Amino acid sequence: MPPTTAPFPCVVIPMHDEAAVIAEVVREVRRGFARVVCVDDGSSDDSAALARAAGAEVVVHPINLGQGAAIETGIRAALRDPAVTHVVTFDADGQHRVDDALAMVETAATHDVQVVLGSRFLGDVSTLPAARRRLLRAATAFSRATTGLALTDAHNGLRVLRRDAAADLRVRLHGMSHASEILGTIARRGWSYREHPVTIDYTPYSRAKGQRAYNAANILFEVACHRLRHAA
Amino acid sequence: MSVLPAVLTPATALLDGAAIKVLLVLSLAGAAALLVRGRPTALSLLLRRALTLAVVALGVVAVLLPDTVTDVAQLLGVGRGADLLLYVLCVTFLFVTIGLYLRLGQLHDRQVELARRHALLEAEVARLRGDDA
């Protein structure tokens, strides 16, 4: 079916102890998007109240379940509204730009693809610390080799999922491995996808909240186990 | 015998105590297979129960007739009964650990689903209340 009507996206923001920035991030996102769902993944601060006050619908995990689980919860909350055509995943630490997200929804609608993935390497990488750049390049090479997807960035939190893809997505891996798991799902199901250049704003806050480089080894192990189990 | 290991060629060294080596390698391969494709089935439950019973029964025999352990060990190409016990303990520990790891994974998945439904329900209730007010 050709996309005749305008897309109606809903932004999903998983958050865990983001009280310092979440209100500003939600207000920023609300400038471009009518619907925002924040999933509070068992925060110990008042992230949930701040996000709600800033205009987001908030779903609160009673216990910490991990970012992947929070994304799936947010997707399910977003899809309760039958009018939603696309789900946008957006990081809570303020590293993504709302304009990029809007452009990605536009891309998803005009090309009618199921998934649009943000790629910082198609955009401006001048603010990217060199060590992080090398690590991400390696992660991307690994993802390309294992999934067969033609990607330039593997661990970008900014994604747009068309409704059918969002409804089918299951995220089961703990920790940060869900990014690889989602790519694996795209490859296995043969979903149509595109990459879109995005700019990541590396603030001291987002860098402090970011993963440690050695967590790459954990992800490698989890993804390898997951793939083996799926192949079996 | 094994007092002259230097004169043994690598091939015969591999064959030395072949029975226990085959058993141990098969066990380790089984552990790897369990880790990769372990799913709770009626067969795996039966195997687990049968093995537990066997371990208990063999334990009783080993306690009452300690010499039989040494006899079995020598039959398998292991020097002492205590060594055989250690091997069996290691393999059992590995299987128990993997079994618990898989079980914890299943429990985690259920816990996630339960917590998620609770969270969504709570949000739905809050939304309805807000609309009514």
C-alpha cells in the first residue's frame, strides 16, 4: 500500500537515572513529535516525574530490566495507539538530534522501508573521540560480517521502525547487546532498511553515561551465544 | 608402563587410558551442546531425573564398597578411584552449572514479561484516571 497519509510517529525513550537531562530532552523531542513515550527502567531518581512533567507519557518498570527490555516495553506502549505508523527509538542522554529523527521518519515514509537506522559515520564525526571511533568501526565490521547487512554504524540508538516491524520486534538480550540483536532480527526477517546520516552530540554527560569500551567483549560473547542458539 | 612416558609416541600417548578420555570428551561435547541448544523437553527432564537417581545409587555403592570405585577406575584406564571421582565431580558440576544458567535465563525472560505487563497496566490505569479527572 502506498503511504498516502502523513506518517504519525511515536518516540520511545528508554531511560535509567537520567534526571539531570531528561526534562530538556523530552521538551526538545516534543518540539518535533506529538507523541513521546518514556520508559523508566527502574530509576532511583525522579526521572519519571520529570519526563511526565515535560509532556511525555511515562511507563515505569517496577524493577530494572535493561535497555533492550525498556525499548520493547516502549514499543508496545506506543503501538496501543492504532494511529501510530512509526516508532522512533531515541536515547535519553541528549546525544541525538530531533531534526535527524524527523528526517529519518520522512525517509521511512517516502521510501516505505521497515527500518531506518541512524549512522553517525555517514554524518559529521568530528566530535567523535578517536578511541570510540576505532571501537565503533570494529563493531560495525563485526556486525556487517555476521548479519550480512550493508551498514556503516552498528550501535546507534536512533532508529525508526515501521509499525509492522515494531510489532514483530522482540528484544531479549540484556545489557547493551540488544543493538546487535536488532540488527540480527532485521537480517533474519529480511526487513527492508536504510541508513540515514545522523550527528551525535558527545557531551561530557553522554560520555559519562556511555558504555565502557571493554563491554564490547561482553556484547561479542552474548551475540555469539545468541546466534548459535538461533542456528541450532 | 607409564614409568617411561618419553618413549611413548604421541599416538600411543593419546590411546593411554582411552576409555576415560572418550567418556570425558563426550561429556564435554554434551555440555557444549546443552549450552547451545538446551531447551526444556520431557526427554531432558527424564535424563536429569535418571542421572540423579543413578548418582545417588552409585554413591551408596561407592560408600559401602569403596574398592569397587578403584576397580571401575582401573577398568576405565584411570589410576585411582579418587581420580575417577574427581572427573565425575567436574563433569557433573559443569552440567549442573549450565542447567542452572539456562534456567536463570528462562526465569529472567518470564520476569521481564511480567514486569512489562505490570508497567503497561499501571500506565493504562494512570491514563484512564487522568482522563476521568
